Amino acid sequence: MLRSMYSGVSGMKGFQTKLDVIGNNIANVNTVGFKSSRVMFKDILSQSASSATAPVDQTSGGSNAKQIGLGVSIGSIDTMHLPGSAMTTNNPTDMRIDGDGFFAVGLTPDGTAVGDAFLTRAGDFHVDGQGSLVTSDGMYVLNTEGAAITIPTGSTFGIGSNGVVSIKSADGEVSTDNTLARVVVRNPEGLEKAGGNLYRVGLNAMPAGETIAFEAGDGNAGAGAIVTGQLEMSNVDLTSEFTEMITAQRGFQANSRIITTSDEMLQEVVNLKR
């Protein structure tokens, strides 16, 4: 069988994956805190028809290797952690991080009790019936101690740009014991999407043996300031996505034509015996 046919098949599979990623990006164009992805290709190991030869001084020249490519494969699917546009809501429980940090959320009020917390850039938070600051799915928003932030009944609160939660009780006393956690990850592209606008810390996100740090400090330098009353929207650029969609469509068509042409050549070979 012709090598070109298998190269065409690999190309079609690659562009199918690319279109899957583009479709997911466009579907999440209005998802709060969503980060778009891109597909990068790499060529498959080439088959050598002949090896290179070295030149011999004053005798003969050298020749280059003759190699035939065997198609394409997916090199990587990258998550682009670029900032999204800001949307003003004036809702005091809506927050946006103006920097590289992530909010930390947990399944339990003590997020450290079940291991590392989930991370998110979606700051559309709410106050539940017990006064805890939670996500839209009911996960607890964690402070720098890795615990839930609870607002006592009858109290009002505000969050400063440094993450400090100021709670004013009914008798006028102000407490600043809680600070909203902002987590910095060494390699954000190493985070694994867990659904629901959440990220899980993958094996390549942090150095071996290191876990995420809730507390503010040197390890979380550059986490960014918190802006209340705003949300970070998706960073999907529709213009680029539609351009990439056209490229993927044409690439898929070109690779399908390779298969068609290879089939026609094989048909000619079969027709030699008549």
C-alpha cells in the first residue's frame, strides 16, 4: 500500500482533533474564567531510503540522507493561560484576579483535609445558608489557612485588593482574620481541567514533592490583586477561532484528497492485469 494513504489518514485524524478543540473553545466563549486551548502538530518519524555519506577530502563529495515522512501526530494540546476581558457586575461577591494567581476551592470546609484543593479563575461566588463563601456548585472558597470563609449572621463584609476579608458585625466590630487565598502555579499549562471551571494540579504543574501554598508569601509572588464587582470572562478570540476553523477544514479536505489520489493510483496498478 502507498505510504501517502496512511499519511493522509493521520492528517485527517489530526485535523479532526483540532476541530474538536476549536469547537470546545467556541462553545465556551461566554464561560467565566475559561481558558482556550490550541492543538500543535508534529511529524511522525521518517523512513530513510538511504543514509547520508560523509565527504572525502580531495576524493568525493558527501550526500544527504533520503527520508520519506510518514505523516503527522498531535504534538500537544496547550491551555492558553492568557487574561480574559473584565466584565463589571458591581456584585460584591463577584471577583477577578488581576494577575497570574488562582482562587482555591475545596469540597469540604477544611480544604486541606482531602488533599490539595481545586483551583479556578471563575470568581462568581455566593454566600450560602450557613454564611460560607461558595462557588455556584457549592464548593467552599478557601482562605490562606486552607479553610472556608464564613460570614456570621447579621454581619456585612468586603474584600480588599490584597484579599483581606473585612467582616463588620452587627455591633460595629470589624474582623480581618480571613484572607482570601491566591495560589500561584509554577507551570499553569500543567493544570488539568476537571470540569465546572476547575483545575486539578497535575504532575507537571509543580516541582516534584511540592504542593500548592495557600498562604501569601514569596512562593505566591505575582498572584495579583483581587478586583471585586468584576468577573474575568473567557479569553477565547472568535476571530482567531474561526480562522483556525477554516484552516482545519482546508487541511482536512487536502488530506482526504491525498487518500483519493492514492486510491486512484492503486486502481491503475490493479487494472494493469487485464
